[in-house]
Amino acid sequence: MELESICFSSDCPSRGLFDQIADKWSAMVLAVLSEKPHRFNLIRRRLEGVSQKALTQCLRRLERNGLVTRRVVSLSPVAVEYEITALGRTLQKPLSELHQWTLENLADVDAAREAFDARQSDDTFSGIQLGKPAE
Amino acid sequence: MELESICFSSDCPSRGLFDQIADKWSAMVLAVLSEKPHRFNLIRRRLEGVSQKALTQCLRRLERNGLVTRRVVSLSPVAVEYEITALGRTLQKPLSELHQWTLENLADVDAAREAFDARQSDDTFSGIQLGKPAE
DNA sequence: CGGCATCCACAAAGATACTG
DNA sequence: CAGTATCTTTGTGGATGCCG
């Protein structure tokens, strides 16, 4: 439980897992599915901006990691239902807390960004713009 | 605090922030700095596998978001010390909990992956290998 | 020591077309 | 509807060299 328990070794398997669950869409997919099972295009419509390809890949990865199940409900027309698993629910909590953090601290972060960018602009006296990320 | 508080709109600013804090190295950098301030190459040596470029970018982003401070300790030889901020400490907790989850559930996830990959292999009867991600 | 600039390779993202 | 396949474009990572 100590912070030191984080292992920094490159062959620590939890590193790869961390990268797979902390990705752009997984948190939102799990949040949607935590309400109730959803079909593909239903998830897609709720996650504004996700491409079909990205969502497919995300769902595959979630399924492979045992966080969601994929069930073919009917053929012609094909209907597939995705459901969160018990394991997925255990992950959804820390993930939503992280999201919660972003909501609560957005103002502070924004202020920090403006201060940082202002500092960089001051350095323009050198004639070289460092190109602050537009974000 | 409700799960529904997650916003799925593409212009929700918390989305971009989430992507910036849930990246490959930030969690580990903050974990290292939560112990005590570190200099650049010290961080680098503790985070096995990080390239200098990746670490620089990560520290810049953390600095811009107000999560760490960068202080030039001495010139010639240049020494730069990075320190976690109060804001950074508030983030470090949910981040380490997420990491904790990966440690606790690695076995379950691995089992799920093997089951999934076995299922895919069975489908090879079709003659078409779906190309399970090597991970 | 702590970077930044450049080049290159590879991976990921997007758009489009097609299928059962 | 829920994908797959393919192509193109963009982004990211590593390696190298240079600088203050």
C-alpha cells in the first residue's frame, strides 16, 4: 500500500496493463457500461468524437482484459451487446476518481497553464518563440 | 460524485486533461517526486526505459499543468531540480490507486487474456487468423 | 548536466469502401 | 448493425549530435 510499491522496472507487467486501462476511451466506455449493457452504436453515440475504429479497438482490448463481455444478441440484423464484468466494475471506481480529479482541479490546472505560457512568452525577447503547445 | 458526472461531450475540457495525466510516465514521475525532489538524471535512472526526450516532454507537461516545479539549482554544471507541488500531491493519490489496481488484478487480467486468446485460436478453423495482439 | 534540434522508423489515427 | 480491410496521414519514440 506504500507509494514505494510502485515498481519502476521496465519489465514490470503492471506497466503495460496501466497503459492499456488508462487510455483515451476506456474510462468513458466503462462509465457508460456501468449504467447498463449497451450495443455498439449506442456506446458510439454517447462518446462524442470516437471513431468506429477506435471504439472497436477499445472494446476488444477491454474484452481481452476481462473488463467487458461481448454477446451477439441477434443475427440479421446483427446486434452485439457489451456488458461490464465484475472485474470491470472494480476498475471503474479508481478510473472515475481520476476523472473526478480532472473536474475538480481543472481551474487550478488552467491557471497554472496560463502562468506557464506567460512565462514562456516573456522569453520571446530572445527572438525565438518556443512554440507553446496550442492544446 | 455520481458516476453520471462524467461528461462525454467532445468539448469537455476534462477530457484533454485526463489524457495528459493518464499517460505512460506521469504517474511514475509523480511517485518518484513524492518522496523528495529529484534532479533530471536521477529521475531518469529510476524510471527504467524512459528516453531523455520522453522524460523531458513529460516533465514539461507536468510543469505546465502545475503539478511539478522546475528549479535551476546551479549553472555550469547545470543542475535542475524537480519538485512535486501541492496540486501534484492531490493527483498522486488517485493515480497510485489506479496503479495499485493493476498490481492487485494482474492475475485476473492475465487469465482473461489467455482465455480470450484461446477463443480466438479456435476460430482459426475458418482459415483466417485474426491476429491477436502480441501485447 | 540538462536539455533542444534533427532525422528516421514505426505505430497509431482517419477516411473510405466493403461484408455478412 | 457491427464490424473488417485497406490506404493515407499523422504522431510518437529512439538515436544522434550539439550547446550553454
